[in-house]
Amino acid sequence: RLGSQNKRWHSNHARPIAQSTIDEEEREKFQKLSHTWWNETGEFQALHALNALRVPWITNSLVEKQDQPPPLHTKPLLGLQILDAGSGGGILSEPLARLGANMIGVDMVEDNIRVAQTHLEEDPSICGSVKYIQATVEDLVETNEDAFDAVVASEVVEHVSNIDTFLTSCCKIIKPGGSIFLTTINKTALSYTTGVLAAEYLLRLVPIGTHDWEKFISPEDLQFLLDKCGFSTTLIHGMMYNPLTRRWSWISNSSVNYGLHAVKLHPQTSETSSKENSTDSVERSD
Amino acid sequence: MACNLLRHCKLCNLSTRIVNSLTSRNLHSSSNEKADIVISGGGMVGTAMACALGHTDFLQDKKIILLESAPEKKDFKLSERYSNRTCAISPATVGLFQNIGAWDEILQMRCQPVKRMQVWESCSDSVITFNDEELMNDLAYIVENDVILEAIRRQLSSLSDRVEVRYQTSAKSYIIPGSTPGHDNVDQNTWVTIETDKGQKIQTKLLIGADGMNSAVRKAGKFHVFQQDYKQQAVVATLEVSGTSDNSVAWQRFLPTGPIAMLPLSSNYSCLIWTTSPTKAKYLKDLQDDNFVDAVNDAFWHERDKDSTVMSISQKYQELLNYVFSDNQVVRQLPPTVVGVDPGSRASFPLSLNHSSNYVKPRVALIGDAAHRLHPLAGQGVNLGFGDVSCLSQVLNEAVQSGSDVGSLYYLSKYETERQRAVLPVVMTIHGLHHLYNTDFSPVVLLRSLGLQSTNALQFVKNKIIQQASS
């Protein structure tokens, strides 16, 4: 219902232009950044470093949900279909593919898709496991209902103009019982000082203008939106980047960066369990 | 007839052209072999690295290649005579060998445990002894380099499905993106290209340089290296010593010209490592066997360098120490007398300090002497190299477990930081000791004598030193 009246179909190469979560300002900003995606010591250093935290987290969470241990322990995600929403240069898609997952990466910026595809082709071992599409999550809804075992939206929701639409679309494309993983920034005074002022202006960890504090969302608000869409949140945990060691770590305080894992409820349970959602801040040692 | 010939020729030409284009297309697509990890250099450390990677759980489906210029030794026979190149293996290295299954092989061949160490000097009577009596552990093991290499190679051959060893193959050139001239502007994350002397081209995600102190990998990667020529040579030989039932003591005496050390190989044989000036080294190598034996004994026993002022002060100081630490008396043992030298076992090699300021770059890692080469006076060099092997294999396991590219700088920097923290203090200490003992200047002699005597009296300090050297 959301965007169907607005769709205009061009030739078979064009994407449908649906009502979407695209924010025009965001698009221009990222286009400038696409060239230096894969420099581990460059502008995207923090994002590369974040893999050390989010890849094991995603992997362990998905493996735990299985009944049996994975048949090939070097490929724990084998057989799983995962969507990387806002894949950028492919920084997260590639490691997940190496661990066996069938990845689809979507990004609204064509340059990013091109960078990601070019980089992907350099590694023959994962070439066949990742597909990049210039699109939004919204665009996938019609043809991919209940298709994915997991959707990862890491460092994405703070750039999206309508989180509600975004999460609803994610919900539609995830299988019942499937997972959504989000990492984003809380909307607090502290997150303004550290996440925007310090990170962008003082320490230059990310380019100036990367983040708009107004778009940050607290874990409580995020959880509320997820509940509305039919998810049950199983984990919220704070994360912190140490600019001296240039490494991330899990912390109990979620006032700045945090990660959230929620599971899509099966249809019969979604009506009854919306009142029973629990939030567990689980201690994780890394 | 002419027509037929012409047609035939045309057909010939056509088919040749087709064949040529096909083969050139094949050559082009298969000329660049792809690998995950290539180790350049099959010495003790390089081969140990290959073996460790072959045993690393998460690397099981990675393509690993070891390039070694020497031919494969299909039938190794343990020679009756001991080799003159040996190492003092620390307990930590023994741990690594056990993990890769090489320790049992070494024990089956031969090695000699060191239960005690005595270090003293010629300018004074100060002495320090190390023994691990309380813990009943051996301090170190003296093993010939050939034995170590053979033991590891045997293990490696049982891992042929995990690691491919290419003997008689060495790298002719390396293209390290961002460093090699002509490729300076290439993105550093591009794979490294290695061209072998056989014309094969291998593109790899990670190049490990284990090619010794004159590392070509290090040069190709434009690593900055600190070098200092010690202007000394180490003379090595296999000595026959007067029969002691228990030849398990390592002896080292510091002379102003350099330390002379005797490491046990068996009850009758010991290995000599005598660091001295290049002229003296040549002189020693040219001596007749029995004159050489006399020179060695003289070096261990003579009293000509004794500084009388220092002696009197240090004696008084020792009396004080004996009083304060009355239950920890100085026990000075006498080294065994050398009775012979294995003919043809005398050799020498130059000594220098080499330390690379970085051990890693994107897609490149240096291990062993390629990264750090020290003075042999404390027997630490090869153990540091084996420490690199343990650390790098653990780091790569972690990298792959997180789905990362094996050449990722994020994980390689972890290796570099950890190893530099372990290596730099050792390098500086040994470099310092070399300079401290390289003189007979009285005040320095006094300082080092009193220092040594004090350290010898403090068991907990000695225990710390043993612990440090064993890890």
C-alpha cells in the first residue's frame, strides 16, 4: 500500500522509484566518501574496526538459534540468506560471506555499489556469495517477502529519513523467527558531544557532517518501533570506540553507540506477545 | 596441386593461429595463481610458520604456500658428528614445537637439556648462576639447527593437504602495492604479486617474509630498518670436553673482546660460540687443532684481565652480600676442560643488530631474523622468531574466525604490537649488555661487577629473568 501508486516502471534496467527512505542530502554526502572505503587506516577506520565486534556478534547469535552446531565450523553461516541494508563499500558483507552466508547488499548510492562490486571481484572465494543491488529495503519488499534469515542494518538507521517505514520493510522481508541486527547511536547529550562534536570535529574519526543528531534514536524508541512491526528485542548492548587503541569494545552503557538484536515473531504469537517483550542487557565478554 | 598446397597451408596457418590464441588466452588467465598466504623462506622459522598455519584450525580451507630455495632432503641421516650450528631452545619454543608435533621428533633424534647456567667475566670475580631447582624444569635445550629443521619438515610433509611446499623455488621479485617502485600509487590493499625464479606468478592476500636478516621481502616493502654492525665475528666449533657424567651446564665468560660460550651437546661434546674481533676470528680459524684447543681453554681460565682495584672492592661487597643473604651463597663451578675439537667444524659468521621499525604493512608480515636479528650472547634470537610464529598464527586464526581477509592490517597490527612489546626490551637489554661488557675500563668493570653480584644474590630477580627468557 505504501508506495504502490507512486511506482513508475521504466525499461528493465531501471529501479522502481517508490516512496522510500532516501534522504537527498545523505546521498550527496556519501558519494564523496565512496573512494576511500577500503582503506583500513583512512576515513572508514572505525567502520573496519567495528567488524571485530559485529561479525562475531551476528555469527554467534545466528548460530545459537540453530538446533545443531554448524556442519562446517569454518563456515558457520552456511545456508543463511542475509541482507546487508546500507552495505556501503561492502565492509560488512564480505566477512559475513567468508563465513558462509549468502549475502545481498543494498545501498542507495550507485558509487558505493560500484566500489563494493569492484572490491568483491578481487576475492574469488566470495565472488559468488554476494550480490549488490542499488536499491532501498523498500524496493525489495514486493518480491522478497519472508526471504531473509537476517537483516543487518549497521550504522544505517541514523541516516534514514523514516525509520518506521524502514523497519516495516525489514520486517516484511525477514522470515518468521529471523533476526534483525542494528547498530546505531543513541540520542543523548553525551552522544552529541562524543558522537558528533568529538568524533567529527575534534578527533576527525569520521568526516564532518556524517551524522545529524536529530536522526539519532534511543534504544527504547527503537525497541518500541520494532515491537510495533512485530519484533521481539532480545539484546541491547552498548559499544565504545577507543580512539587511542582504535578498537571497539562492548560496554554496559548504551548512551552513545549501541547494538540491538531483535527476532521477528511468528504470526500467531505476534498479537499476544507485544506486552511481554523483555529487554535483557546481557554481559558479553569478547 | 598448387591449389591443394595453398589450401593446406592456409588450413595449417589457421589452425596454428587458433591454437596460439587459445593457449595465449589460457596462459593469460592461469599465469597468475591465487593464494591466501605465501611464506617466503624455508629456514627454521619459515618452516615452523608453515607448520603452525597448517595446524591452525580456521585456516583449513585456505591456500598456503611455502617457498624454499633449497632442495627437498628426502633421506635425512643424523650424522655421527654434531653440527656446529645450534640453538638454545626456550621452554616457550618447546611449547610451540609440541603444538606442531615436532618436539617428539627432536627428542627421537637428539637434544641436550640445560639445567644450569653460569655467566662470569675475566676482569673480575663476579659471577651469576641460573638454575631452576625449585621448579625442576630445564632452563633450555641445545638442539642442532639441522635437527630442528628436519623435525619440522617431517611434520610439514604430513600436512601436504593443508600447506604446499615448493622446494628449489625462490621469489625473483615482489610487487608490494604502495611500496615497490612503479607501484607506489597502487592501492595498498591490492594483493601482493610474487614472481618466482621459475617464472610462476602468484597473487596472494598475505605475504610472510621469513627470509632472514637480508630479507628481500623487507626491502621490497620499503620497511625502515635500524642496523648496526657489531664489527665482531662469532666463531663456532664442536668441542670434545673432558668426560663429565652430567654435561648439562651452559657456560659463558665475558672477555673484553667478546663473550665465549660453551653449550652442552652430549656428555662428551659441547658447542662453542666465541664472539671476537674479525682479526682474532681469522687467527683462531687458522690455528692447528691442538693450538685452538689451548686457546679455548685459555680464554675460559686465564686471569690476565683481572683488575685488582675492582677485585678488592668487589670482594668486600661480596662479603657483605654473603652476610645479608647468608642462605644464598655463591657457588662457582669450574667449566670442563676442552680436550679436542672436531676437525673441520670451525667456522665464523659476522654479527650485527638489525631491527625493522615495522613488522607489518597491509598484506605483508615479517617474522624471525627478517624482522629482528640480535647478538647471540643470550641465545634469544631464534626463540624470538619462534615467538613470532606462535603469535602470528594465533592472530590469523582470530582474523579468519571473524571473517576477515587474512591480509587485513587490523589483525596484522595486533601481531606487530604484541611482538614489538616482547622483542624490543630483549633487543635493548642484549645490546646494552654487549656494550657493558665490551670494555675493560675500570669504572665500568666495577659497575657491572657489583651489579652482577647483586643480581646473583637476589633469587627473585633471577627467577624473573628466567621467566622472561623462557616465555
